[in-house]
Amino acid sequence: MTQTADKAETFTLTDNRTGKQVTLPVMKGSTGPDVIDIRKLYAETGCFTYDPGFTSTGSCESQITYIDGDEGVLLHRGYAIDDLAEHATFPEVCYLLLNNHLPNAAEKEEFESILRRHSMVHEQLTRFYSGFRRDAHPMAVLCGVVGALSAFYHDSTDIEDPVQRKIAAHRLIAKIPTIAAMAYKYSVGQPFMYPRNDLSYAENFLYMTFGTPCEPFKVNPVLSKAMDKIFILHADHEQNASTSTVRLAGSSGANPFACIAAGIASLWGPAHGGANEAVLKMLEEIGSVDRIPEIVRRAKDKNDNFRLMGFGHRVYKNYDPRAQVMRKTCHEVLSELGIKDEPLLDIAMELEKIALSDEYFIEKKLYPNVDFYSGIILKAMGFPTSMFTVLFAVARTVGWISQWKEMIEDPVQKIGRPRQLYTGETKRSFVPLAERG
Ligand code: CMC
């Protein structure tokens, strides 16, 4: 087939096999590339499209997050991520993602109070933890416990009821830090800490993670500010693998707790949320600055499947705007903690410098992404590597649930069901066991 751009609002495809033409509508967003509406393509041509990895396929209409990967722009409901990270708090960003506007003072207070009131988990849910091996990866625990929420909160699983949808969203955002902190506590054998309503969202998470019942825990304001920023930077990122997983799971009518558990599973992989853990492991393996050239050589070698973790992005072909904020936050945290010589940071900065001036990375537009610096900050704050992706999941829960709500409320949404290019055997006769070679 060949394509020709038609006047303004349509796109014409010519089937070179038959000479038949099909004209498809072009949809326009408020900004960003136009979209060719191919919903009638199969009916009119008998052909499907082929797009593994969805590199050219829009799966939905959305008003939540906009990314211009070439320019390194990320907007939530129109607000730039660096502005939000600088001036807003994470609960304000949650409210924004859910409601399409920043809260005024009264709305902010009410929303924060709702989150506080929902932050405890059902007491029986705590028993789930003892069913896991002590050395279970906290992402495995998170996935299981979040999925189990649907067995506890029956009054917010009716997806047809807008009030129940809202309550489910609030419950998930409020409880996920508690569940994540409990996963950590279980892994180190310490008692679970109940949430404290006098603390902010980020402070409370640090308290539930690092506090113990034996002594008062004072939250360091620089660290809680950094935690809040890290949450903001990970809050949403439009139709990435985990968000698309949540939408696809939700498109069948599954309840929101089950859908978020599916998102957590998808986030776990090293090409997605697992990259922050993989970056730190990579930096530790590099071990010293003089080994960087060898590592860069490996990353460029076509016959070696090693990749520089924390570099490259499907959408950003420029510096990830989240990485810029993360880099600054990293220096603030290390300075607050009095860490002057952090060999991993030295390796990271040298690696970034070398990679950014290397022809291979320049040509392929491989820049540091959000995960490149986050691991160093989280390690300095005292989180074990295995918790890094869990923190990503805590922050992304608001993005997932906002996208899920938008999908449920979208009148054109239907069950997600991709097509395929079948290249297997065509119909053949059954061979009885005795006749099989
Ligand atoms: N190191 C070395 N080469 C790379 C890297 C890398 N990190 N990333 C991509 N390339 C090369 C790749 O080999 C390919 O080369 P060629 O065209 O010669 O075959 C080219 O760049 C394009 O790569 P791709 O795999 O087709 O690109 P993609 O859009 O499918 O993958 C990615 C995006 C993020 C999975 C990939 O860049 C990657 O694996 N990066 C490392 C993992 C990582 O940091 N992930 C975190 C992403 S940001 C957090 C999040 O949103 O989840």
C-alpha cells in the first residue's frame, strides 16, 4: 500500500494490489501529532495494521498527560513537570491528575484529609504478609497484597458507580504507601508501623518505613521534600507499558484493585520501573570510573545484549525532563546527608558525560532517563535496592487510577483486543498417536 496525505482532515491509502483507495479520518488533539482513525480499516480493506510495541499506535484519547519526546516536555493537565516538582506537593499533583485542576486551599485540605482517613489497611490484610517468605521481593508482595484489596473493599468494586470509583481511587492512593512500607518492614523483620495523621504523605511514608515503636522518629524535612519530589516525578507518564496494562485489564470490566495489581506486575520489568534497581546494580558492577570506557564499549557492541541502564526512552529523544530534576535532588540529598564522596555518583556523572559525548548515543538520541539518578538518592536515603521499584509503584498508583477512571468514563471505550499476523500452520488433519513419527 502507498499513502497520500489528503486535504486537511483525511488520509487516503491506496492498495497497490487492487488499486482500491480508502479514505480515513484524521483526528486532531489539542497539541501533538495528528492521529489517523483506522477503526474502519479492516471493514474497508480486509487488512489489519502491524505494530509490535505500539510504536505508531494510539490506544485511547486522553486529557491527563502530554509528552513531547523530541523537545523533552512533560505536562500533567497542562502543567510542566519541573513547575509541579518545584512548587506543588504530591497530594496536589494527585488531585490535579484526578480532577483536571489544581486544588484551592479548601479542596487541598479536604483531599489531604480524605487520604489520611483512608491510609490504614484492614487489620486482617496484615496477615497476608506472613504468608510470604521473608526473602520475597517486595514487588511480589506489593503485587499480591494490592490484588487482595479487592477481597476486602467490596463497597468500592462496582465500576459502574462513580462514587465507588472515586472511593477506590482514594483508597488506592492512600493505602499504597502503607502497604509498601509494610512490605519493607516484613523483609527486615520489624513491626508494622500504623500511619500517623499528623504527617504529610511523604513524611508518613518515611515514618512507616524507617520508624520503629521503640523511639520517636523525626522526619528530616530535606529528605521528605526529596521523597515528595520523587513521587511527583513518577506520578504519571501517559500510555506506558504499566498504564496500558491497567487500561487493558480494566477494559474487560475488572475491578480497580485487580487492575492496579496488573499495573504493578507490568512495572516490575527492568525495561520499565525495574530500571532504577538495574541502574544501581550496574553502577555497583562498574565499581570504578576507569572501567567506564569498557562498559560503554559493551553497550555499543551489536553482539552484546548489554544496555546502559537508565539511558534511552521509547518517547524521549532528548534529555528526560524528570532526570534534570532528579539530578538536582540527588545533589541536595547527598549534601544534606553529608555524603561528600559517593563513588556511585562519581561513576554516574562520568558515565553520563562520556555517553552524552559519544557518537553512538548522540546518533540514537539516548539520554539519561528518570531512573538514572533516582537509585543513588534512594540508596542514600536508606532504601534497599529491592524497594526502588516499589517506590515507583507507590507514586504511579495515582497515574494508573486516573487513567483507569478516564477509560471507564470514556463512552467510546470497549474491551481491548489487538489483532495479529498469523504465521503458524494452516489447517491440517489430526494425526492419531500411533501414526506420529
Ligand atoms: N544502551 C545501549 N543501547 C541502547 C539503549 C541503552 N540503554 N537503549 C536503546 N539502545 C539502542 C538499541 O540497541 C537500538 O539500537 P539499534 O537501532 O542499533 O538496534 C536503539 O538504541 C533503539 O532501541 P530500542 O530498543 O528499539 O528502543 P525502545 O524504544 O524499544 O526501548 C528502552 C526503550 C527504554 C526500553 C531502552 O532504551 C532501554 O532498554 N533502556 C534501558 C532500560 C531503562 O533505562 N529503562 C527505563 C525507561 S524510563 C522509566 C520508565 O518510564 O519506565
